[in-house]
Amino acid sequence: MAYGFMAPAAILVIALMYWPMFDTFRESLYTTTFINPKPTFVGLQTYRQIFGDETFWQVVRNSIVWTAGVVFLQNVGGFAIALLLNQRLPLQGVLRSLVLLPWVLPGVVAAILWRFMYDPQLGLINSFLMHIDLIHQGVGWLADPSTAMAAVIFAAFWKGFPFSTVVFLAALQNVDQEQVEAATIDGAGKLRRLIDVTLPAIFPVAVVNVLLTTILTFNYFDIIYVLTRGGPLNATAIFPTRIYELGFGQFRFGEAAAYGSLAVLVLVLFVGLLLLLQRRPARTA
């Protein structure tokens, strides 16, 4: 009877998740082109070509930098803002609502907004920096390979930090206040209470939040595609943009499927590392 109740959910998971993943790997064993759309079986030859292509390793490096940068900023910034919103502030409800605005904006809308802000001639960022004499002419933040990645990371941080803020704020409100009061009576200052009481209490929530933001960021497509489309010179190309370019831009579906299979492998390594870090304190204790 138990297996009977589980069967519908298991069938849905297999049909909607595992079968598409298997079918993607199967498709990666074939090759297609715009001129010859009929799939031709090539086995693992596509993977050998990808591993020998510098573009693939650039995509891997970009994906790691992109994911690590966004996840770090979102979690640190979200935690700092959650600490602030956890205090008794005037118009506290209004402030908490305003913080959610970037998160509720559609990704494409947020990307277009930041594209205007990064504009070399009319962008607000260049206007502000020139006003305070930090720069003397407009900077093409999205057109320069040395600044494009930092620009898209900051835009993604702005878009996603409310999610981490809400998660951390909920965790902070569940911290045992008796432990906080006991630490205060023992003479612990705010910083010591934060390190010794608050952070250990919210550590499991923080790990889950890092895990979720890692998965979401690694697979995020809207911001980079609208801002740079993976350019300039592949400086911001990550797995989702590269897969879209190969599959729907160049009709090389076999190579796009291979990139998709490798993206799953890289993400599994990311998640495995995070889970390993989560278990380490438990073994030490």
C-alpha cells in the first residue's frame, strides 16, 4: 500500500526530471548542424571536442566565479540587512516590504533596469561617479571584459538578496532569547553574542540558504542574457547562456545537450561540497 501511494509522485518525478536528464545525455551522443539537422551518432566524440576547447574551460571558470560571487554577496548582504530589520525600527513593516521589491521584479525587467543604469552615456552609475570625480568619462561596464562579470554579479546580487534576507530574518526571530539574555548577563557584547549565540543557532538555516542560492544562481539565465548575452568575448558566458547559444542560436543540439550534462555534473560537485561542509561541524562535536 505504501508503494502504491508513492507511485504517482514517483512517476511524476521520473517523467518530469530523470527522463529529461537521461534524454539530454542520450542526445549529447548525437550531432546536428543547421545544414544537416538529422542526428548523427558520434558517441563521446562531442565530449572530447568540448574538453579540448578553451571556451568550455572559460565557461567553467565563469560559472564558478559567477556562482561564488553572487552567493557570497547575497548571503552576506542578506544576513546584514536581516540583522538590521530584526531591530525595532520606525516603519518596520514598510521597510521589510520595500526590501522585497527587487525579488518580486521579473528577472528580465530587473536586467533591463540595470542595463540602463550601466549605460556609458545616460547611466545613473556613471553620472554619479563623474559627479563625485571618481571617473572623468563614461565607462562601458558591460562592454569591457574586465568589468562585465563584476557588473552582472552586482546586478544579480541586487535582484536576489531579498530572498536571503527573508530566510535569515525568519531564522533570527527563532533564536532562543533566553540564551541571548544569559550571554548578556555574563557580560558578552553585541559582537560576542552574534558569534557565540546567534550564528550557531542559525547555522543550519544558513547552510540550506547557501545551498538554495547556489542552485538558483548556477542555473540563472535572465540577468546575464539580457545584459551581455555571455559577452564580451565570452567574459560572462556561463552554462545556461552557452547552452542557449549552441542550441537555439547555432542549432548544435548535440553539443548543447553535452554542455547541459556537464552542467549537471558541475552543480552536483558544488552541492556535494556544501553538504560536506555542513556535516563537518557535526562530526567535530
